[in-house]
Amino acid sequence: MTAQRRPLVVGNWKMNGLRQDGVALAQALAEKAQQQPVAVEVAVCPPATLIADIGGALDKSVVEFGGQDCSPHDSGAHTGDIAAPMLADLGCRFVIVGHSERRSDHSETDSDVRAKATAAINAGLCAIVCVGESGAERDAGQTLDVVGDQISGSLPDGLRSTDVVVAYEPVWAIGTGRTPSAEDIAEVHAHIRTKLADISPDLAEAVRILYGGSVNAENAATILAIANVDGALVGGASLRADSFWTICSAAKADSDG
Ligand code: 13P
């Protein structure tokens, strides 16, 4: 059976940009989307401080937006945290949860990530759940076990296919200019698909699995053509409209396999 999953390219701006830069970038993307339409779904995840302004700049655009993290709680005494319903209230469609920088900077565990994903889904958001092995884990031959355990531990029960996107981001490939070989990416994505099938065959068929880690305008076409790669989660190269749009343009309308 051929799966028809509309690819998704997401820009993770991380902790970059003041209002003027962020709005200018969002406006440039809205303009690109109009002048050079792409067949794939496109979203950006700016820092929380910019979401309201970016929402305004993308109001009439097909480019969607989301947050980079959310609290597992809907409200209450959690100073500094941002609840999923607050992101939904700003018009977000997505929220990234379990990014390796959150896992390492804030000691987030799989069960924390699962609680955040649950809160996101309950607020009507699509959770982009990140998994990926460290360099030491890859060297030790543990990649598939580590990623498989992260999938089992981080995904909530009772998922519908629209609730989540999985992003495979090898930690050692993030911001380093190094990427796994096409064979290695294909192997991990196929493994994630198998883990999803353990939950439900329908879920495995429909959930999009993105690759992230040093995706750029030069390597995007090759990476996006790999079996079971349904799009990309892009860091550094999403901070410039030209490079990000080249990546979005490199994704084909339907991914199969
Ligand atoms: P880079 O594209 O800068 O390697 O970052 C990847 C990433 O962490 C996206 O979430």
C-alpha cells in the first residue's frame, strides 16, 4: 500500500530573533509562499515572545506557526512556563516537544515529553515529538534501541494520526553540518514506522516522520527523497527566507514508502 502523507517542513527558530527580525522573516516567507508556491505544508516555530506578531504577519498566508515547547499543565503556579491552550489561543497549529536541547538543558525525560504532548493534543495542537540518539549512542550501536525507547516513552496513548508528527533528530547532527548517511536515515525512519505500527497500523501509515539535523539548501533534496522521510525540521537554515524556501521547494508533493 502506498501511503499518501503530505510532507511538512518546519523551521525551528530556537532562541533567535527580536521582533523586527522575526516579523521581517515571517513577511518574507509569506511573500515567498505567494510568489513561489510549494506543494508541501510549511510552518515556523518562533520564540514564544514573537508568536503573536508572527501570527499577525502570517494571518493570510498558508505558512503556519507553532511553539517550541509547552507545559504539561493547562494553567496554574508554573512561573515562566507556557501552557498549550495559550499557544492555541495565539493561533498556533503545532508545538515542538522533547527537542534534544530541552531534554539536555532542562533534563526533560520521555515521560515529561509524553505529558507535554498530551497537553498539546488536548489543546487541539499537533505535537512535533522529537527523538534522536547522541553521538556516543550511535558509536555504541544503540541508535535503534534508543530511538525506539524514546518513541515508546514519549508518545501518548490513544493517538490519532493528526495529533502528532515525529521528528528524528540525531543529537550529533544538530548544528554541526554533519548528517547521517542516507542509509542510516532510512534505517531509523523505517524503525520509527515499525514502532508506530506496534501502536496501530493506521497510525504508522499516516503519521509524518521528519528528519532534522543540519538540513540545508544543498542537501535538502537528497534527504527529502529518502524513504519514510516526510519532511524536515530545520534549525539554522530556517533563519533566512531564501535557504528555508529552497528547502521547502525541494520537498515533493507526496511522500510514499
Ligand atoms: P540545525 O538545522 O541547525 O542543525 O538544527 C536542527 C534542529 O535542531 C531543528 O529542531
